[in-house]
Amino acid sequence: MTFNLWKMFKVTIIFVSCTCLFYFGLRAMHEEYEQFHRYDEPEGPAIKVFSEEERLIDRFYLFFK
């Protein structure tokens, strides 16, 4: 019985350790990408993909295609 209790304790410790590592890894990635400005003007030879003169039906066609 003591052996099974020891196994359960080891599995619990490993599970909690991996969960904490995953959680703090996700927090670090979130802090890194929170400072990333997604809506800045692109640098370099960027081209505009969306034109203003498209009709609504054309947009629906592209969406369902």
C-alpha cells in the first residue's frame, strides 16, 4: 500500500510541475506578443490586397468559395 501511495505522489508532483511550466510558458509568450503592434504600417514593398471598389456580392462569393 505504501508503494502505491508513493507512485501516486510522484505522478501528482510531475503533473503539477508540468502544468506550472506550461502555464508560465503561456504567460511569457503572452507578454512577448502583447507588445507586438499588429496594426502598424507595413515596411518594405507591401501591396494592398483589398480594393474599395469590390461589390458585396463579390466578397460573399470569395467567402463561400
